[in-house]
Amino acid sequence: MLGAVMAVTIISTALSPELPASYQMDVRLDTSEHKIHASERIVFLNPTEDSLNQVCFHLYPNAFRDTSSVLARLDAQAGEYILSGDKAELTVSNITIDGAGLDPGAVTESGTLLYLAIPSPLAPRDTVVISLDFELTIPRKALRFGYNGRGNYILSHWHPILCGYQDGRLVDNEYYPLSEFFSNLSNYDVSLEIPPDFSVGSTGELTLTNKDSSRAVWRAVADTVIDFAFACGPAFQVFQLDTLGIKFRYMLNGENEKFLQTVDNATKYSLAYCSERLFKYPYPTFTLVDSDIGAQGMELPGMNIISFPGGRLKSAADPILWFIIAHEVAHEWFYGAIASNEAEEPWLDEGLSTYMAARIIEMQHDSLQSITILGYTIPINTLDRLFAIMGKAEWPLNLKSWEYPDDFAYSAAVYFRASSVLQTLEQMVGRAAFDSALGGYANKYRFGHPTTAGFQSSMETGLGIDLDSFFAQFIAGTARVDYAIRNLEYKSIAKGDMVSDRGYKITVTVGREFEGILPQKIEIGLNDGAVIDTIWDGAARTAIFEFDANSRPDYARIGYGEGPYALDENLANNSIYLKSFGSRLLTFEWDAVFALELLLTLLL
Ligand SMILES: [Zn+2]
């Protein structure tokens, strides 16, 4: 038991000088009844500037308790789970605060939230010790936790966890179908009692402390994490590797053992890539668990759950695994250690993770950059742009997760448009400047719970430019982007007496088709091989540019840097090529992507 009372006033750790909470849990898994019996003891430090009269817990599993939950009412699939008898239930008992029991009136349960009145106001930076017992009924796979037919368990968002504070405000949102998770960074010291033949992986560092024929007891210790998750079961093949100063643990189902090398390569590459650009991965362990959880992947602190591609996607398993793992590993920073609010500002986490994954994929061998399905080869990194375009910017990026009407609207905005917006910003300012500013954001908010405003000001500082208009148009707003070369003409002009002594006046008409305004580079390729260009602020609906040149033009194109912006929706109008006598020829020089877009629109 972990019952010994510690006199703790400040919760300081190796990673953080001060954390709002420290959890000790004593957990026993009962596999015959699929239940967890546990006690939890929390030292909670008031992280706000105000006195607190209450503390609040998330009891996430209760979203699956009955069909009256907000989640079950909004998500037909969750409702069906519950009706078919796959219920979860988290019940809390024997609550004490600083050793004293609470009056019944001091405990209020509302949906998935539990509020406890504190007997006397808790001053800023003061601590209380909250103790409670809890029992969790584990369902068969329910969204992100449960057990499966192999007898393996995934426990995430499963114990009573304190609602977090952001800028002094209590974040006590319900569990909605599209909302993910936010808590403050905390410490965990957990004793896990499981069957002796089970392997286990968790957030933090695990050590076996006791084992006999009936049970194994593991201790997990985690420093500065937003939650504690674990997976265990009799059916995992476990592979452990010590490298990069990190203990990697891969828990695979037997049939996926053949992907071990891919999993290892993708995990290590992604961790090293993010460590270099953001900050060094702060934890001593990383665990990857193979489980079908109804999503491709799920980020947990120091731990990812990965659903291996099956069916038609099996033949493309390697690139798909890379894509999923790169995304989930990037979450370890944005959701995990930077810990922005995934429920209220999902774009700040999902968008940055999707963007980062695209950067990681771009660095890989060609064979990992595209997937071939039904005979069609699709470059993975065109998918963000494609889904963003399909979403038609109907919803801004910065809504709360539950404000999006459905799954598609949510993912088109917070994953794909967000990634395209970040790519566009990168194109606008240049990769080196973008990377340096993003690294500045990451380091400023390491363990910092930033908001969108913090991201904007951090990027503005790093880039040395004002981003009000950019954020108003593309983060808070729904501006779409399409720029076009409307016309390209030239006149031959005599410059002297000789027939060969001629110059050319070139006229380019450019246009802005949508409301989104971005600076553009207009480039003219001349017949003698020279290239001339000019920068346009992109504000007018139509603009005409004239150039004097010594050679006639072959083409004109509009974009920025290496090509059109990721947000530019129609790439077929970004260039005009001329045949020898001025007749117009459209080409798709910049857009192998364009043909692909047509193809995918047909496929999806
Ligand atoms: Zn994600």
C-alpha cells in the first residue's frame, strides 16, 4: 500500500520546479470481472491566483455508463455500445480531504464531472491531500479504452483525474464525442497488480516489485505528464530497446511482429526529428502498443496506441505506419509536454502534429512517401491539402472540439486545413525562419499549456512580423485561397535599326479568386532561359504587371517560394504557358498534385 502520508507543500520534480498535482495510486486489475479496484491519493497545489472552494475531477469512463451521457446522446456508436451491454462505470467512494470525510452535500456529480467542496478555502500555492477509493468497470473496447478478445487491456483516461487549469481558469468540460483531453502536468507513482503472465507497458518507468504464482506487482513512476495510461495482457509480444537515452518498449500482437523494424525506424526517427526541432524528448521511456482502438492511433503520455493497417491497406502498411507513428509521436510534444488544450483548442495540437508528420514523411525514401491503393499511387503528403480543400473552409480552425458538427468538419479543419495553414505560413516566411520560430514556441511553452494567442505571439516574436491578418483570415476566419494567372501577352518592340535588335513588352494579368489574401510572387520564364519576377501583395482582385525583356516569354506563374501555397485550392490556374505564337497552353507543371486531386475526388 502507498498509504504513508507525506508532508508535502511544494511538488517539485526533476523536470519541473512546481506542479499542481502528484498522484499515488494503488491499482488491482481483476480480469475475471474486468474491473479495477484502486485507491488514489492526490496532493493538489492550487495553481491559480485565487482561493479555491472546490476541486473538480473528470470521470471520463462514465460517458459510457448509460445512454443519458452527453457522449452517448451525441455519438450513435457509443450509444450502441452501451445498449449492447458494453458499459463502463467509474464509482468513487471514501473521499477525504486532508484526512477528513466529506459531508454528502460537499460531493456533486454532474455528467462525467465530480466536484468536491473544500472545507476551508485553499489559498494560492497551498496544498490539500485528497484521498479516495474507486472501482472501474472496464468495457469491451469503448473508443480509447477497454479490453479486447485477446484479453489485452488498454487503460487510458480511466481514473479520477483532476480537471486542469489554464491561465487560472478551471477547464471542466464534459466528455464529448470529438473532444480529447486536457489536464495539468503532474507526477504519478502507481502500483499495478496484474496477472503474473501479463506483459505491461505504461506512461513512465516500470519496475517489477513483486511476483508470485497469482499476481505480479509493478511500480510505475512518471514525472511531469498530463495523464497516466497503461496497457497489459497475455497476448503481446514485447520488444525492448535502449537507445538515444530512451527505453523503447513495443508491444505488438503476434501477426504484426513482422512490422517491428518499421515501427522501430518510424518511432526513433520521429522522436529524433521532433527532439531536434522542438526540444529534447523529456521522458526516459517510450511505449508503443498495438491495439485496434477504433482510430488509427491515440496519443497518451510517453505512450502511443497504434492500430495496424488491415484489409485493403495491408499492402501499404509501411508508409501508413510511418504516417500514423510520425503523427502520434509529434503529439508527445504538442499534446504531451507542451500540453495545449486538446479539448478546447484541438487545432493547436492536431494541426501541429499533422504538420510535423508531413515534415517527417517528406524526409523518407520515396517508397514511404506514397501509398498504392487499387492500383493508384497517392503521395501521402498531398492528403492534408486535399482534405482541407474538400472541407471548403466551412469552419474556422480555432473552435472548441464540440463546436464542430461532425467528424469530417472536425478533421478537415483541425487536422488538414490547420496543416495546410502552417505549411502556407512556412512557405511565406521560409523554412529556416519558420523552424526557428516554431522551436521558440516549443521551448517557451515546454510544460506550459499555451493557447492560440500564445502560439501567435510566439511565432510573431520568432518571425519578427505581425500575424494578425494571417490569423484573422486563416485561424479564426474561414478565408479560402485561389490565385490565378489570367492572361499573358507580349508585344515585340523595335529597339534599334537592326531586325534582330528587338525588345519585348510583357503584360501579365493576375487575379485573386477567393477572399484569402497572401503575398504572391509572379514569375515570367523567358525564351532565352532567363527568369524575371516581382512580388505582389495579393490584395487586389485583379492586377496587371508589365515587364520589359530582351526575349519573349514562355510562361508566367503565380505562387511563392517553391510553388503555390498549400492553401491555394486550384493549381490548374496558377500558370500559363505560351506556344511559339502566343496561343495559350495550360500545363500542370506544378501539379502532378492536380491530376491526383481529381482522382481522389472520384475515389473518396
Ligand atoms: Zn492526432
